[in-house]
Amino acid sequence: MEFSTVKNKLILFLPYLVLLVLSPCFSNAQKPTKVKLIKANDLKYDKSLGEQVQRLIGNVVLKHDSTYLYCDSAYLYEQTNSFKGFGNVRIKASDTLNIYSDLLDYEGNTKVAELKDNVRLEDPRATLYTENLWYDRQNRMAYYLTGGKIVDTANTLISEKGYYYTDLKEAYFKDDVVLTNPKYIMNTDTMRYNTESEISTFLGPTTITSDENLIYCENGWYDTQNDKSFFKENAYIITKEQKLTGDSLYYDRKTDFGLAYSNVSIEDTVQNMIIHGNYGEFKKKAGFSFVTDSTMAVMIDKKDSLFLHADTLWILFDAEQKVETMLGYHKAKFFRKDLQGKCDSIAYKFLDSTIYLYDEPILWSQNNQLTADSVRITLKNNQIDTLAMIGSSFIISVDDTISKSTFNQVRGRSMVGHFVKNVLVEVNVYGNAQSVFYVREDNGSLLGINTTFSNDMNIYLSDNEVQVISPLKNVDAHMYPESGFPEDERKLKGFKWHVESRPIKKEDIFIW
């Protein structure tokens, strides 16, 4: 058994244990008072019951200290300062607390009453029902060990064991605890409940089930008046589409607002996505949530999952509370085996499977580096279909993979890349198209350097190698020998090689 579990159980029963230990001290501090007969319709001595035993019949009223006890009939044992009550038993414990039953055993010296059959304890806020109840007048505590039920204006609670401190309005419940509210049902192992504040504190495995969600934790509290709660220790909340976990969870049911702290995780079964972080806020009725601090979103795929990081990840919901869009701000970076990327901000729209990259985006596909002012990636069957590069578009790939000093380049105002099975096969360049390509033999020897300028351009690739360059309108193309091509023209204007920023593995998305 874990220490935390032992600690919780000690906390639960500590008040009861303290009272048991101190009871003898209280009893010895003053001489026990006698149980007094106030009223009875008939009084008899029955020797068969023992010496100094009075048989009381009809409208019996007894008093012990300031407490009145009522019943239809009773046996009063003067020698032991105790009595047994039968029929319509009532203990008037205070102006607001009454206990009812069919049978009663009362010990005047210890001030402990045992009530049996149809037991009912009533105060202005709640009523306790059980078949066997002990009431300790000295310590103002009632408890049952064989099943009981408490009912107040909004809740019904049942358990196998219960301890109720009448002055404190605090109750402790153990074993098979079930709290039923019109909005939810709570099942737990151990609970403390305050009948004034209507706050439940649970100290063991707990499940809260409602039409909206299912909540689980092993420690926490629930304010049933205000529908606010706090959960920790293996806590999670499950809705129809999502599962939220965290070391600590706060939830306001009325506003559908939640907070999550440390090891936060959101699993969306519809979009097959998991988001991790260390802090999150959830406002689904308002249509959004966010997660921050070491965030990572995983777009799950059997063949190749995508891992995305940003300082903060926002989730936008549609009217049916389904994830519609995910936004990443700032320092967004993602990794997939066949595609990697980096930008300041990113948007993923699930409705049309489109990813938008903003503010200095960089993409890496196979041997190609792609940059532009903004980028739009369209997915089909979880694979890249088209890639639109808007403004200052640039594609660079290493020509000489050994020296890594020469680069094939395409530049234009905008570009559209077409993919087959996540492999780039065609590029359409629109506006001020320029290219520099190193033309080589099959054995790798350099034939020359080709430069092309035109209004537009189509480029066709195979096995990630350029096969055909097709310039369109106002074409100016040249082939230069390596020695005849000026060094300062080998890189097009705006050339930047970002190999140091490329994530090689999923852990690299956290490195900016």
C-alpha cells in the first residue's frame, strides 16, 4: 500500500480516533449524571428483568443532562444508569437535531446511544437514514457501520460506513460511497462531506458520471452548490470526443470552464490527435481552449505521425463541440519523417485538412528546402497533396551531396508544389521565375550550369531529381561551363540555407 493511501485513510479517521481516545478523559473529568424519568403513563417493577429495573409504559419521557429521550415504552436500569426504549423512539439532541428509531439502547455513564430499525437523524439541512446507528452525546458524533443514506435538498449519498459530527456539520463516508445529484453520479471509496457548504472531499478512487462527461481522480473536492471541483492524482475528464488528463484539474460545470496543471494531455478521438503541455485552459462553451508550457501536438498516423510544437497551442471548436482548428503561437516547429517545418505561427484546419504557415516559414521535403512569406499545405488521406508558397518563394536543394557547396535553386513570386505519396513531383512557378541547376551525367560528372529566367515556369521531378524545366513566356536560358559561370551568380537573390534549423528527430521540435 502506498504511503499516500495510508495517509489519506489516517486523515479520514483521525477525528474519530481522537474522540475515542479522549472520551475516557471526558468521562472521568466529572461524575456521570443519572438518567431521570420525567413522564410515563404507567410504571411497574418486573423482577424477571432484574433488580432495580423499572418498566415504563406509554408516552415515556426521559432526560439525561439537557437531552430529552422519548419512546412508547422502556426498561430503566437504575443500577447501570441505562435504559432500553421501544417504539417511536426520539432523541432530542438539540433545538435543531432529532434522532428517530424503533429501538434504543442508552448508556448514561458513557452517553452513548445505539439506535436500531428505521433510524432517522434529522437536522435542518439533511436527513440520515440507516438501520443501526450509534450516537455519542459526549462528542456530538453519530456513526453507522452497516449501510446508510443521507439526503439533503439536492443530493442523496449512500455508503457502507459513515461518521457524522453534528456540531461541525461534517460527515465521513467509507466503502461503496455513491453521491447522486440531478446532474451527475459520484462513486468513490472514501469521502468527507459538509452538509452546510455541500462540499465533498474524496480521498480515494473516484468517478463522477454525467451526460456531458466522465471524471476520474483519486483525490480532490467537489462543491455541489456551485458545481465547481478540483481533481488530482491520476485525474482525467472524458467527453464524447476527447480525454483530458493532468496532475491537477479544476472544473466549473456551470460555465464549462476548466484548468489543467502539469503533465496535461488532450486526446481527441475524432481527429486522432493528442496535445501535451504543462498548463491548459478550456472554455468549450466559448469555443476555444489552449495549452502552453512545453506543448506538443501529435497527429497520429499508423505510418508516419506528425509532431508539432509551439509556445502555445489553441484549439477552436465548432457548434457541436468538435475540434475545428488548431493554432500554434509562437516558434512553431514540426517533424514528420517525410516533411519538417518551422515558422512563427501555424494553423491546422481539420475541415479541409489544410495547414497554414506564417512569418518566415521553412519547409523541408526530402532534399528540398522551401521558403516563402506564407505557405499552405493541403493534405489528402493524411498525405501531402499540394503545397502553395505565396510571396518570395524559394526552393533549394544540395547539388553536391559530398561537398555540400553547390545548390540547385528555383525562385519566383509564388509557387505550387504537387506531391505523389508525399514526394514532390511537380512545381509550378508564377511570376519572375528564376532557376539555377547543375546538370550532371549519370556518373555524377558536371556537364554545366543551367540558368533560366522567364515569367512562369514548370519543373518536373522524378526520384527527387529535376528531369525537365519548362519556362513559359519571355524566356532567357543559358548553359554555362563551371569555369565560365561567375561565383557571385551561383546563388539567387535572397538565398538562405537553413540546414541548422531542420529537425532531424521529433525531439528537435523544441529546439529553436
